[in-house]
Amino acid sequence: MLDGAFRPWLEKRLEPLAWLWKLLGWSPQVYTGLGLLSALIASFLLAFGHQYWALALWLLGRLFDGLDGIVARQLGQASQWGAYLDILADMSAYGCFLLGFAVWKPEYSLLWLALAVSYTACITGVLAFTSIQKTEEADLKSQKRKLFLSPGLAEAGETSVAYSVFILFPQSLPYALWVWLSIVLYTTIMRAIEVARALGPVDR
């Protein structure tokens, strides 16, 4: 939900820096890698109790994560390989940071685990649908059936907001964790309903 507004805003303001990307000569995948590396280091810092440095590095990593697609489009290097690496790096970052949280606040281990399972279900549902849609693309076009998945309440931007709340207000964890878990589950269920409608029986 936040991503839909933030990414175009960020891309528009970074357009004048296209010369910088060309000067650096870095491929979009370098920014993807920097985003993942930042998240991994942030996870270790969080696990050892350096939560504010961890948050700063996490947010820096999310900035790199937003840059990879922007740089790819500005340099004309957008590719399916880049998109694959991006989603792989994103989910690895989320998972590793959850491990950092679990070590930092082990008393909520079951909730961290439940959140990891919810993330898995949320992204797997979308990716499974994308795979089915691609293999049946001709049929979908002939039936004029298209699916535009709703942005959902739990995306990259909202995840960073939630993680920031966890770190800045640890006393709120007993409540904030349940709220965030409910939001992720809600997003998973609503997307599953949309997929069910898109792939359900067609009226003859």
C-alpha cells in the first residue's frame, strides 16, 4: 500500500541522478546485493542488541532495494533475472531480520515463528498464481480474465514501519506483534480470495 505511493515519488526525484548510475557503472544487481548485505549485517547487529544501528542499516538496505528497479529502468537494463533476484533478496532479508528479532527478544519466539510462516504463505500464494497465470496466458487472454492483485496491507513499506515500531518501542511488542501478524494474515487471505475468483470455474 505504501509502496505504490513511495516508489513513483522516489523514482521521480532520482531521475536527475541517471548520470550517476552510468558513471558508477554498477549493474542493478549490485544494488540488490547491497540491500541484502545491509539487511544481513542489520540482523547480526539486532541479535547482539545494537537495535538502533540495526534499524539504520535496515532502512538503508530498503533504500538500496528500491534503487535496483529504478536504476534498471533508467539504464534500460530491466530483466526477468533482475526481478527474480529482487524478490529472492527481499524475502531473504525479511527472514534474516526476523531471526535477529527472535534472538533479541526470545520471549516472543512463537510469534516471530508465526510471522515467518505468514510471510511464506503471503508471498508463495502470489508467486504460485504468477506461475499458473504464465502457463495459461493464452487461455486467460481468450477468456479475457485478468487479475490485478490488490496492493495489500503488508508490503515492503509497511514491513519497515512495523520493524521500526518493534525496535523503537519494544515495550509495545506484546501488542504490536499481534497487530502486524493479523495484517500479514489478512493480506494473505484477501489475495487468496482474489486468486480463487480469478482461477475459479468459468461460467459456460
